[in-house]
Amino acid sequence: MKTEKKLNRIWFQLGAVTIPLALVILFEVLKGNQALMTGWVFGVMAPFERLLGRIWSVFSFSVAETLAALFLAGCVVWLVRAVVLVLRQKAPLPFLRRLISLGTLWLWLWAGLCWLWNAAYYVPSFAQREGLETAPYSVEELAAVTQYFARQAAALAPQVPRDSEGHFAESLSDSFGRGPEIYQNIAREFSSLDIKSIRAKPLLCSRLQSILGFTGIYFPFTGEANVNVDAPACLVPSTIGHEMAHQRMVASELEANFVGIAACTSCDDVVFQYSGYLSGLINLCNALYPTAPDAWRGIVKETFNNELATDWNDNNAYWAALESPAEEVAGNIYDGFLKSNDQELGLRSYGACVDLLVNYYRTKI
């Protein structure tokens, strides 16, 4: 009986390791087959995650954040207990077993991430699905679109709620409540975005997200779009748009940036419109200023009013105050993650949406 139980345990442990390892290897082998990945993502993965998102939407808090906290806490407790046991028993074998068990758990997590998110990096891009142009553009065209965004943002800046000192003061709960509506107009132009919206959720540990340099995260295991609400409030609505783009299987950060901005600027909500134009202006400025600083200074002088300047300065001051080695380390890790999924620009892809912005909006000037 004992021998049978021991054999069963060995087979269980062997399966616990080999199954996720096989899934990871299978993903690496098949990820280059775009037709297969497309069938998986849009036929299985996306519907499954939307179902998860609808299930967990009954909770106002982020289930993803709760699960992540419990998982990481459990890992720490498991490691501490393993160290205590090895010190007490003076035997390394139980310690090694616990390390293998923990490694197996992380292997399952990686296998799940491969098939529930990373697969989306290997389907036709949003631009390809919708026939968007990404042709080269001149500095003059970049400056023209930047000026257009600055004018729009300046015109909308006085129309959004502000406190007695002139700072952006829209209620965050109201922004989250109205978030699902912002895709109605843009979905008429881009059919792949036409799905039932699932409300984004605020993160309780938003300050930690800021310290690490992130403004939100999409969690495929629950289908939730999670938003950092400690970041400057004037950009929270556009971040909601960005994270909800990931729910629509817009995987790359550059395209999610573009889609989020386009959804905000095309919607009927003034607060989201303003946040979208402000977010786009920041991206455009980051591209224009290094190339033509005088053109950027001229745009600022011509278009910036007190309200826009206040939000611009608030955003710059917030992120400057949080610069730290932790942000650099977290950025390098995420940059490596993106590049491991053939996103060649890595973190720089956040700013690369300028190509799409210029080509799309220059026809609207």
C-alpha cells in the first residue's frame, strides 16, 4: 500500500511538471503559425476571457489584484517555511522539494500566460486587421498633428471639473462608471472593437504601480482591465481606454495606446475627450521635442492655457518625484517580457503609437 501511494505521488509530481512544460514548449513551437494563433485567440481565448471578465465584474474591486496578492504572499510563506524546516531538520531534501514545488507553480503560471495572453502577440496586429496606414511622415506633419492635439486639449481643458486651485477634479468613480460607453463611436469605424464593454477597475495598490512605473495592467486570468488611480487624475480616463483596448485583444502597447486615445477623443464624454487628447499630446511631444524643439516650444506658446499647463505640470511633477531604481528594474523586466514575445521595441512601443496617431489624425486636421 505504501509503495502504491509513493508511486502515485511520483506520477502526480511528474505530471505536475511535465504538463505545463509541454504546454510552454508547444506554444513556442506553434506561435509562428499565425493562422493557428488567430483561430485560438479569437475563437477560444478572447471569448473565454470576456466570460471571465463578466463573471468577475460583479465585484467592484479588482479580483486580479486580490489573487496576485494572495499568490505572492503564499509564495513568501512557502519559502519561509522551507527555510525554517531545513534549519530545524538540518536536511536539504525537504527544502529542495519545496523549491521544486514552488517552481512548478510558477511554470503553470507561465504556461497559462502563454496561452491566455502571449498568443495575442502572434495574430495580425490591430492596424493590419483594420487596414490602418503606418506610412512614414515628415517632421512638419508630426508638428501639425501635435498642434492639433494641443489646440483640442486646450479648448477642452476649461470644460472639465476643477478644484479651487485649478487642478483636474473629475470624480474617479464617475470616470470608471462611464468608461464602458467610450467605445461606442470608435467601434462603428473599427469593427474589431465592437464588443460589449466590461467596466475597468481601480487598483488598491496603485501607489506601488506608480513606483514601478506602470499606469495599469490587464489580467488575462480574470479578464479585468485594472487602472492605477494614484497617477494624475487627468490621465486616468485615457488609461481606462488603454486597458479596455487590451480586453479587445489589442495586445501591443503601441496599438493599445492608439486605440485608447482614439476611443476617448471620438466619444461623447468631454472628460474622456480631454484626457485622450492630453495623453496623445504627451506621446506626440515625446516624438517632436527631440527632433524639433523650437516647433514644440512654438506650439506651447501658441496653444497652452492655464488649465492645460496645470495638468501638464502636475503630470510631470508626479512622475519626476517617483523616479527610483525600482522603476528602472521593473521597466527592464517588462521590457524583456515584451521583447521575448517579439515586440522588438519593448517599452519604447508605448511611444511608438505616434506613427498611428500622425497617420490617422492628419486627415482630421
